[in-house]
Amino acid sequence: MTASTTTEQDTTTAVAAKAAPKLDPNALTDSATDLLLAMTALPAKHPSRAALRDRAIEAWLPLANHLAHRYGGRGEPTDDLTQTAAIGLIKAIDKFDPTRGVDFAGYAIPTIIGELKRHFRDRTWDIRVPRRLQELRLSISEANSTLLQTLGRSPTVADIATHLKVTEEEVLEGLEGARAYNAVSLSTPTGDGERATELGDMLGGEDPDFEQAELRIALGPALATLDEREQKILTLRFYGNLTQSQIADQIGVSQMHVSRLLTRALTKLRGQLSETY
């Protein structure tokens, strides 16, 4: 070990020892800055740097915790927010360069807040939506609170659009996207007592009749192209559920003739419907 290295380590130890007694868990003091400056003054692989880094993180944690509590009450556990803020603090400490002339607090605060915002953007949505809609939801929420106090009433979509300088369609899109922030389980009970059931049981299923809806609408004009006797035969056969023999007795023709008339009428209908679709 060279004399210069020994002197450097002694200086670092002296600075750390001098700073340690001044650590205050309730407020940031010059010791927090001293620890950080002492750490950044050392080479990246210096044996004393890791210990100083740990102490610097501990000294600046009150700042991270303070910023984390500012985002409390938004549905996220406090422990998750403080951990996220601590990650932002660590990133700020690792990337801080005092030679740029910016004080650490001024650099760390935006870094920590950015980490917290990313946490809300990436971890708290039950259904992922585009980042644009996530940010628009936050803007709408802030605008709603501001306008509620300014106007003395609940703001309309037009009010919010004017305040944010966006279109009403964009506000509606943001409000619709906000519904993806929280999802409700299909197992959620509804009602009470003996009538209680799960939400999923109240959702409708596929109705196969919907596939026939357009066909039924087109069937009326197609039937109108048939002559009166053809319409009567189709009505007796498919609505009256009569056999060909019974139809023949009603209209006074042979069963064979009814069969031919029925085939001809159905061919006409298929032709009309194929032109429609």
C-alpha cells in the first residue's frame, strides 16, 4: 500500500467519522452532503466507497420518505411507495456528479418523483393502457380537483377540455381509459342474503339469434317479391307447420304441385337474399 493511498483512506475515515455524529433522522444536515461528497471523491473501486455509499443513502432517506408520503392515499401501500422512493434515491446517489454544480437535493428530488410516477404508471393499472392515456388520466384528475374549487361545482367535460387545452373527445377517451385502473373480480358477490350471487353469473352470454337478426330484416322485402300463392304456401309450411299434404288440401292442388311451388318459392328467396348479402 502506497503512502498516498494510506493518506487518502485516513482522510476519508476522518471525514466519515466527523460526519457520523451529526446524522439526524428527522432532518437533513450538512453531514448528509459531506458523506456524499466524500463518496464521490473516491474512485469507483475504492474499498471505502461502498461503506460511505450506504451511509449516504441512510442519511438522505428522510428526503425519500417525505416524497413517498406525498403520494400516499392513492391506493398504494405506504411500504411500496417508500421502497420505490428509496430506489429513486439510490439511483440519484449512484449517478450524482458534484462537478456539474448542482446541489444533490435539486438533482435527487426529480429523480425520486420520477421513480414514484413510473411506479403508478407501470404497476398500479389492472389493465395496461397506452402511456398517453395513463398520463391523461392524471391530468384529468388534477384538473377536476382544481376546477371543483374554482367553479364551485363539478366540472363538465367541456370545462376539463378547455382547462387542459385538449378536445372533448380526448377527455372522454381519458375517462374511459381510467376505468382500466381498477378491475372488479367476476367472483365479486352482489346482493345479499339468499339472493346473493357472483358478478360473473349476471353477465350475458352469446345469443345465437343475433346472427340471424340481419337475415330476418332482409327476409321481409324478399318475401314481398313472391306472388300471393307462394307466400301462402311458405306461411303454411314454415309458420303453420303444416305438411305438404295438408297444404294441398287447403289450396286445392296436389301434393306434388305444392312441392314444386315450395321449391320454386325457396329458390326465389335464396336469390333475393344472395343479392342482399
